Amino acid sequence: MKRIAFIINPISGNRTAQQLKDRLPELVQRHLDASVWSASILHTAYAGHAKELAVQMSEAGYDAVVAVGGDGTVSEVASGLRDTRTAMGILPMGSGNGLARHLGIPLQTESAIRLLNRCTVQQVDYGLANEQLFVCSCGTGLDAVVADQFAKSGKRGFVTYIRNTIRLLFTYHPQQYRLTGKGMDINRRAFLITFANANQWGNGALIAPRADIQDGLMDIMIMSPHALWGSLGLAIRLFAGTIDRSRLMTMHRADEVNLIREQVAPFHIDGDPVEMPKDIHIRIVRGGLRVLVAADC
């Protein structure tokens, strides 16, 4: 019998998600096939704890560790499981659930648990920004400022995120950036730059519609400094999966790149704000993470 651990972040997501986490032992007992999996349930107590627990479970020989929370929790668990034989599962209970959406993992908890009974392991890429792991995206500019304000607001949920975005949209000033890498030397102002391993930020916002999490490359999405004037059209394209066709966006692909900013500014990793210097080295590690997806995926 295979062993599986569920790592629960008790504070991620909205009130409904938090209530579901309280019921998780019952739901796992009801929907997880006990003839396939022997389950353990663990809770995080502080920032970074999910990574520590994932490392412990992997070293103990667990076959799978499931991140129960949002993209921040997923990123932490992935950090503990990267380059190991232990696979990562996801029960999406966060604000955005970007990786779960990209991989086609059900957002409904019972369905996501039942998927584990008929899952397969898929090798996917992960990214490193100054050696800090990301699974969906990282970036700087308006989206990083919004992530920073979102974290400080103390309120979760999509509505809070949109409110912060609208409030900052008219006060944010584009910055100057330089990108260098193999055959690349770009020097320009931008509203934001996203380095995408997966196709979205979360909540169905497809910032990099053509991103392939198994191609060993990141999609670098650069938004024009004049994006404010086309913000409504960009928002529509973002959720329609056509933002890469906008004249206000440019896209490049690379496996490794150096980002040089004119000043220290907010930076996000999988939607969570982190401190970064002006110079950031970003690279993709191909096939370094094992994830549990639907067998017919």
C-alpha cells in the first residue's frame, strides 16, 4: 500500500475553504480509496512549515504529499519535494489555485480527493528566481505591487484582489527593466513583467495562454507602459485567453534570464510577495517536479 500525507495550511483561502479543511479527515476517510492509500494528515503552524513537513515526508519514503491550500502552499510543498521521487498532489483551497487550474485538477474538494484514486504521475518543470522556487509564475511590476498590498490587507478572496488592482491601476508608475540571456538583450519600460511556467496567475487569469509546464521554457510576458489606456481590453483578453495577441503585450521564451531593475521594488513568487534585490536570475528546471494528475490527462 502506498503512503500519502495531506499538508493543510489552515489560514489559506476564504471562510468556506477553512471550514472544508476542518472536515478534511472525514472527507479523506469517505472518498480516498483505503486499499490504495494509507493517509496521514498534518497541519502547518508557521510560514515555511509546509516545506519542512514535505521534506520530512519525502525522507520518510512517502509516495505522495498533498498540498491543501492555495498557490503559496503548493509552492512551499513543491520546494520540499523538488528533485525527489515523492509526487505532489493538490487539493485547491486558496484564492487563485493557479497550478490546479492549469493541470485540470478539480476545484471541488471531494472530486479532487477522488482523483487521487485514479491518478498518474506527471513530470513538470519548476522555476527558480534567485534560487527561490516558483511553480506558476513570478514577476515584478503592477502585479507584484498588488500582491504586496493584498498580503498586507489581511483579507483574502478574488474581490479583495480586484479592488486592490483597480485602486493601484491609476497610481502605479511603470519602471525601467533590462532582460539579458541567450540571444536576448531587452531594455525598456514596462507596466509589469511576468515569468510564467504555467499559463495563469490564478482565478482563470491567463497571463501566458500558451505556456507549457513541460517544455523547459518560461514565457516572459511584458506589458507596455501604456497599458492603462487599454486596461479594459487587456482585462477581457486576460480571462479570454487571448492577452498574448494584444498589441500592448510582447512575449519571449527562454530557459534562463537575468532581470535588472532600476530600483528595488515588489516582486512576487506564485502570488506571494518576497524581498528581492534589483538583479534577479530566473531559470527553469525541466521535469524536476512529480505531480499527481488525472490518469486521462
